[in-house]
Amino acid sequence: MPIIHAEGLSKTYRVADKQPGLAGTLRHFLRRRYRDVAAVREVSFAIEPGEIVGFLGPNGAGKTTTMKMLSGLIHPSAGRLEVAGFLPQRRQPDFLRSITLVMGQKQQLIWDLPPLDSLRVNAAVYGIDDTEARRRIDELADMLELGEELTRPVRKLSLGQRMKAELLAALLHRPAVLFLDEPSLGLDVNAQARVRSFLADYNRRYGATVLLTSHYLADITALCPRVLLIHQGGLFHDGSLRELSDRLVPCRQVRLELREPLPAAAFASYGELESCDGRDVRLLIRRDRLTGSVARLLAELEVNDLEVSDPPIEELIGRLFHQGAVP
């Protein structure tokens, strides 16, 4: 049975339709007009226990709105939703003990106190006794490589240390479902890698289900065998990154290093030319023509090196969102 199940999930906001300027303000004051904005449109998916699923989309696509509906912070306008056997919008105590929501731009730790003080408060809120709380804090701190940072005021911690402490606080009650909204936002490359390693380790140890949003696609490619892509409030892909790559661009990228530079026109018959910079050439070649085209390149040109790879997923998704259209 899926631990998260959404069917026809939708959220529509009614917002005031005000025109700019003094005249618009006066009209808005005398006769207020409204319009409906659909933030999420009939989204359906199911996630099995223990899965780590990436949730991708451009800003304003509906990711955070969906996360808030899944965690019960806002009510859906339409559709059915169940998480860990509960209706999230009811916010029942047993439901709240089974989930956690981490938002990279929000914090729950008290700014002027050490994280350890906030963790003790969290333990009391969830009814965890002192001995068990100390054991869990020590275990998670070891996994997150946190030591004396737990005894310093939060305001004196680096962003990476603070984010790790936030994760510890969010996971102290050992939830079965993790909703992570940009948990590595603003972190440097090393801190991002440590957070990714921790999440993978936590999933292995406790079998937690994770739904992760991130603008850093390295987080998604490292952690998520499956991704959901949302665009303009609608879900348009549910599957692996490889399936997404095949869907967006049915081509392979071929990089050539030539012995002598050639003009761009020399490559017209082999595939789509991406770049031609001296002896370094990049082509996009359809998968069904790849074998024959590579054989021709090696036979007809003086090639020092040749490399065949998939186009970077970051470029594919970035191009998709920039175009504002779904193939």
C-alpha cells in the first residue's frame, strides 16, 4: 500500500484583482474584484514506503503548495489525499508524529539558544523521555558530524551547521515520512554533499519515505531513482531521470577532439552541431542514428578522441523550464 497517495489534488486561491496606480487603488476600494489562481491542478501520484522521490519544477510551479497540502498546513480545494493512513488536513497528533516538514528558507531552532536546548524542547513536545532523547541526539549528531556545534548559540553557527542542526531537530521524533523543501538551499558544495550522504544513510537505517524538492539537481541525481516534475501546477512526468532524458531529448551527445580544426559546415551531415571551438566539437545525434554516425565520424575525420554521453539532465530540464512548454 502506498504511504502517500494523491488523486486529482488541486489548490485554487482567490486573489484580489487590483490594477496599479491611484485610479486602480480607488476602483479596488470602491468595487473590489477577484480572480481565481490555480496553484496545483489535478495532480495524482502514489509513493511506496521507503522510496526517495525527487519533486522538481520551476519557481511558482506548485511544489511548495503541494508539500504544504501533504503536511496538512493548507487544505486542498479538490481531490483526495492520504499520508501514512491519515487525512493530512485534520492534523491529528498521530499524523504529526509520523511526518516532518523541513523548509530550507525557514527555521525552527531558537536563534539565541544552542541547538541542544531546542532539541530538549522538541523531545518534550513529542513525549520522548530524557534517556531516549539523549540516545537519539547522539546518534543523529554522529550521522550529521555535529559535535560542539550543538552547544553554541544558533546565531554563531555557519549556514551548513545550522541546516544540519535543523535536520536533527526535524528527525528527533523519527518520522516515517520526510517532506524536504530545499534542504540544501544556500549551502556550499561540501555541505550539500554531507546533507545528501546523511539523507541516504537515514533512509537506509530507518526505511523513511522522502519527498525532496531541490534546485540543485546534484541532490536529485544522487538520491532519487524516481522524480516527479510539475509545471504550471500540473504533473507531466513521473518516472526515472533516464526516462525523462529520453522523453525530452532522444539524442546522445558526442564530443570530438580533432587533430586539425574544421569549419562548422563540415559536421552538418552527422547531427545537430552544439558547439565548434577549434578542434573541440560537440554534436547531438539521434539515438537511432548513433552507431552509423559515429562510425562515419571515425572513418571520415581525423579524430584524436571521441566521447559519447547523455546530455546533462540539468541542461535538459533548464531548457524545458526556460521554454515554458512541455513536449
